[in-house]
Amino acid sequence: MQTSKKKSPWEKEWDDLAKREAKFAAKRQDGPTFVLIQKLDRFIPDKLSGTLNAAFFKGFQIIFEKGTGVIEKTYDKNKKEADFKVNTLAHELMGNRKSARSFTKQAKSAKATNLLISSVEGVGLGLVGAGIPDIPLFIAMVLKSVYEIALSYGYNYECDEEKIFILKLIEAAMCDEEEFIRKNQEFNDIIDYIAWHGDVIGEWTVAKEDQMKITSEALSKEMIYTKFLQGQMIVGVAGGIFDPVYVNRISDYAVLKYRRRFLGSKLAAEGITI
């Protein structure tokens, strides 16, 4: 009788990832996130969409050019890089499922901390009716969370190629329904290709500035209702409380996609087809 080959810890992690990706995708297919808020359509000024697009783009521009160092002051980058090395060494020594899980455990810990911070930031600015001024802080919180998740899996975010990867990640995370199905599959194909080609990002077909515009449009399309509310003094808190919802969504997606890339590279190194 032929016995089936025992799965490696990385294969077991990949199976777990597949389940979690399916669960996330099911949520995104449930339709627009906040149906009641979208009833605000008739109250939204025509020019708000363009204003939001420009604000998100400017936010990315400023933070990518000048703000990464400021964001890094909010966490210990050297320690996170050291933690990754420790987790890597631990798995080399132990080689079990628990040690394979340690990378994702570290990523989820970073996500939880940033979610708490974004809750205070969003509600605080909502109380004073700050919708548009909140955007650079929101982007900073999103990038802080994604950066820490990337470091948990051993990825640095300083080069333009990695920044485009992050922008594409944010863009896909903010989509709903059929658009998410398409964007998510496209992004998975990109990740799998990267993983199977030495885990090195090659040259993108899109420039960083162009991807910043695309991602800004995805953010403004999804967040136009909450930012409209957040800009109103009386109901600003109602809009502000959604900032952590979006940070959580993007962070959850970042854990899934960086985990996919990390695990894909491990399986590729073992010659296991995914």
C-alpha cells in the first residue's frame, strides 16, 4: 500500500493560508462595505472625488519622499529585522509547524498594535471635523502597518519596486465584489511569479507615480462617504471611526499577501509546486 508523503511545515502553512485567503475573499464579495453610508450619494459634492484623489496622491508623495524616516521612528526597525533572523534560525533548528508559524505571529502582532493607534487618530480628528487633513495621517498609519508586516517576513520596503508592490496591495484590498476577484487573482499571479523567480521583484510595467494615482483613486472611491462624514463637525466621529476599519482591512490583506510571497519562496526552494 502506497503511503502519501508527509507534508512539510511550509506546505501545512500554505494550506492554512489558502483557507484564510478564501475567507477574506468571501467578505470582499459581499458588496460595498457600508451600504447605509452609500445612501449619502445625493449629499456628496461633485468635486469631492477629485479633491480626495489629489489628497491621497499628495499623501503618498510626501510620505514616500520624506516621511519614511518619521514612520520608522514609531517602531524599532533593527529589532524587527533581528526578530526575523531569530525566527529564521529557530526554524532552521526546530523545523516544525510552530517555528514556521512564528513569522505570521509576529506580523499579526504588529497589525494589532497599529489598529489601536489608528482608532485614536481617526476618532480624534473626526471630533474636530477633519476629513481631508486626516488623509496624510491615515496613509502614514496604513504604511506603518504594512511596513512592519513586511519586515516580519524579511522584506525591506525602501526601493521603488517594493513600494509599487505595496501600492498594488493597497489598491486590491480596497476593492469590492467582482473587481476584487479580478484584482486579487492578478496580484496572486504576480506574487507567485516573484516567489518562483528568486523572490526578487523585477521591473514593473507601471511607474511608481502612475501606480500612486491608481491606488489613490481606489482609496477615494471606497472612502468618499466616510471622509465626507468625517469632515462634518457634528457627525465627524461617525466618519472617523471607519479609519481603523480600513487600516484593519489593508493590514489583514498585507499579512495574507506577504505570507503568500514568503511561503511561496520557501516552497519554491524545496521544489514544491504551488
